Amino acid sequence: MTGFYHGRRVRSVPVIRIVHLDAAVFRALADGDLATANRLAPVPASEWLAGPECRDVWRMRLGQALDDPGSEAWTTGIVWDPVREKAVGRAGFHGPPDADGMVEIGYAIDPAFRRQGCARAALEALLARARQEPAVNRVRASIRPDNVASSNLALPYGFVPVGEQWDDEDGLEIVYELAVAA
């Protein structure tokens, strides 16, 4: 999808929304039980969301939801495309803002919907939410050095590298942050 702005070609962004889930849906997706997830979730999930690539994320979010049910609205949800009426990925925060007002974002788009603006739309939705929340003053994104697509997505929004960290799942990550004001 493209358009023109002041004579320059720009990519338009699909309209999406991030649909939050509860512990029961996290459990079903973590178990790969798409039928149960679809019975319980506010919107239908996809095979990809219930597949092996996503299950570890759902297990983490299930643990968070069980430990702190109030955190569900701050964790990963389904990226829903209302025009197509399809789940196109997952996105959200890693949890509520910490004591310093920082939230970390994460997103992944189903391979069938990549390179269509869905990740950009999810990032913009997450940033808009962060900017609306008085408790948030900083957004973090941790990206593997070889994930050029994610780096290329985040950097134009003003994310700057602030360090590195080791993630047990992803290995070395560059930590980027963006200051936001409510």
C-alpha cells in the first residue's frame, strides 16, 4: 500500500488494533489449542499464533497473568486487522510500566502478512498507547543485531541505542529507547 505526500512516495499503514487476552486464552495458545483459544478470545486467533513459533511468548504471558491479573492489559495481544477480519500477528508490552516509567515493546507478524505494514501499524499503536499513559516516559525495544527489519522499523521513530543485553532466547540484543511524554 503506497501513497504520495508532498510528492514523495510513502507507505500507508493498515488499520489494526491490539486485542488483549486473558490467562485462559494465553494457556490455550501456549498449549497450541487453537479451538479453545478461538472459543475464549475476543477475536479469532490464527494457526500461526497457536503454533510453535509463538508458544514460548504465550507461556511467559500466562505466567505474568497468573502472578498479576492486572498486567494482562499491558502484555502481548493479537494484532487484529478489522478490514480483513484476521489476526495478523502479536504485539504488546512486556508488562506494565516499571518504577522508572519504562515499558518494553515486542511484536511479531505472521509470515503470511509481513511486508504489508502490519508491524509498523502495531509499533505505532504501541507508541500511541505509551504516549497516552501518564505512568510511561520511556519505551524500550530490544532487537537482535541481525534483525535488520526490526531495527529499520524502530530507528525512524527516534529509538536510539542505549546498550546491549543477553537474552536467553534471542542471544545478544541491542537495547533501544525512546523518550515519550504523556
